[in-house]
Amino acid sequence: MEFGKKLQRLREKAGKSRYELSKLSGLDQAFIGRLETGEKNPSRNTVIRLGIALVHGNTEVSQYDIDELLMSAEFAPLSK
């Protein structure tokens, strides 16, 4: 699955809006929208920031999901 679709799916699974994800990650809401639509490609650091924000206060999203998000952006997972 491509990164943008994966990010959107995980954000929805976490029950967070783009606005909430923006506040938790420190990333611009419009930038998150461009990531979700595939207009922008993230850095590894950006994916990790988003992953931490998705997990924050949520039991629906796990490290496994974050590893999948990293791999969808063609980065190595956190776990081996």
C-alpha cells in the first residue's frame, strides 16, 4: 500500500482528524493532507513523528502499524 493511503487509513483507525494529527506531530495540517494525497514524500523523521502522534493516547495503533507506515515510505522498520 502506498504511503499516503496507509497514513490516512492509520489516522482514521486512530480516530484522529488531520488537525489533531497536526497538533500532536508538530507538522502542518496542509502538509499532512499533501502526504495523504501523495503530493509530497516524507522523510524518515517525518514518518516517525507521525507514528508517535498516531500512537499517542490510542490503543488501536501499534508499533506494528508504525513499522508498516515506515516500510510503505521505503524506510526500514523500527523493529527487526
